[in-house]
Amino acid sequence: MRADGDRMYRDLRAALVPGADLKETGAALSRVLAPVVAHDGLRCGVMNPASGVGVTSLAFWHGYAPDVGRALLNPHRMAAAVRELDRLARQPVPVMVADRRHRPGVSDRLLDEYGVGEELCLLLRDTRGVWGVLYLLREAGGRPFDSGDARRIAEVGPSLITALRSYVTAGPVAPSVHAPPPSVLIVAADGRIGAMTPQARPWLEAMTARQNVPDWLTESSLGALAAAAREARDPCGPYPRVCVPSVGTGWWTAIEAQPLGDDGDVAVMIQRATGTLLLPSFCDWYGITARERQIVHHLQDGSAPKQIARLLDLSVHTVNEHLRAIFRKTGTYGRNELVAAITA
């Protein structure tokens, strides 16, 4: 069984090429998973434990028509999907057939409307939390997913999580190019992008053109984030935010949405993620422990190892041991490179 898992990880890792066309990556993932569970379409959304279940920071799609994709990312549909994923996260085996969890044999009404069959859903979860969600689609008239399909796709989960983490952390930790200036765009109540600052265009191009992300997917994803901001219950609390890994762009990106008023317009702020915007996601992906994160936090404030040792009531030797572990995990060669990666 271990050999099968190792082979699956290698195949998935080969399909996930940093900087590659995301449409081609989705097709490559589909080819790897087809012998495990036959399917006609695939979508894989990437999250991380710090951000929780919600809007994804990366997504791979294959075999879905644009109208079906838009419908699946409709804000009302997304709200229901997030609630379902929250429930699924508490199940011993986080896999289900879409909309059949409570009504066996009843297909998904939205997919029926578009003449599509059903989806098999796997929540990518381990002891640290949720890393994403995988959906496999079968066209209308095809064989329904069964318990054997669910069992086999669940076995792929650990290998896919490990492959995704390798994919996100494969590139250099420090940015190789400068990010565009911070920008703002407005998402209207109907989910469409309206006005934007001049700086927003380079961000959209960086997130779409470089990796061939369809315009409908970019707009639908921003619409889903805006919808989550409208539903935020506490106006003084944190608003929805995603931290997009640097894969393909050279820097991590923070995208946050806040309602402008009662008319439904939402301001979406896009900027390079550094410091407190970056650290939770950065530490998740690189496997940095809670104690190591404390040390990274003090490093970014400019503290030297001796100062950190006093602040945390540790020996200098222990702090240096933690630093070596952090450098090994992130692939950095010292404090300067690590600090540049999270603060520059």
C-alpha cells in the first residue's frame, strides 16, 4: 500500500508544475486520477488550515463548460457548498457525492439543470486541517458514483495533500520580481467587476494571463469572495481574505474584501502579502511549528537570536536550533533571506 501511495505522489507531483498553465495542470491531474476513479471533469480548489474552509486561493479546472463553472461558483451556491464542506470536515471519511449526503439517490438539481451528471467530492484534510477540495464530475447518463469510487478517491487524499504542499513550496522563497502596487477593484451586487484603480490591471494579468486562467473563473472567484464579505456577521470583525501562494507570479498575494455600504458593492483590495498578512499561510505551507512561528515573528521585527531567547525564555542554542529547522523547511540560507521573503 505504501508503494502505491509513493507512486501516486510521484505521479501527482509530476502533474503539478509550478508556473505551468493551470488549465494544462488540471488536465494533467485528471489523467493521473482517471485510473483511480473514471470521470469526465475535475476541479480542485486549494486552501490551507489557517484560512479555513471557504474561497480557494488556487484552482485547477478541467472538463467543465464555462456556464457550469459560473453556476457552481454562484455566491448562493458557494454559501451552501461551504456549509456542506464544514459538515464534511467533521466526518471520519471526508468524501461524498454532491447533494446525496442527506438524500441518497437524489442528484444535484443545479447539475441537472445544465445537463450534467453528478460530482464526487473529497475534502483534502489531515491532522493540521483542510488543504483543499477535489471534485470529480460524471456526465449525465454515466454510471453513478458508488462506495468503491468513494473509497478509492479517499485513499488518494494524503498523496494529493503532500503533492500540493510540494507544488506551493517548490519555488524560491524570496520574490524574484517586484509586485505591482496595491490596488482596489469594486465587485457589484451581481458579482461583476466594476470600477478599478489603474494598478488593478497588472494584478489581474498576473493572476490570469501568466497561467491562462479563464476570465470567467477570475471574475467568479472574486464574486464569491465579495459574497462572503457581504455575509460577514460582525462589521468590526475580520473580513474574508485569501493568501495566494507565489506559484507562477514570484510573490504571495493577499486579497481581502470589505462591503462599501448597503447597495451590495464590495471593495476588493489586492496587494503583496507580507508580515501578518502572510505568516499564517506561509507557516502552514512550509510546516513551521507554533514555536518556530514565534521566532519568525520576532525575526521580522528585527530581533537577534539573543533577544529572541530572552523574549521567549529559551536558550540561544535552542533558538538557533529552531532557526536551522526553519531554514531547512523553507530552503533559505540564513536570516536575511528569510526576512526578505516575508517582509520585503
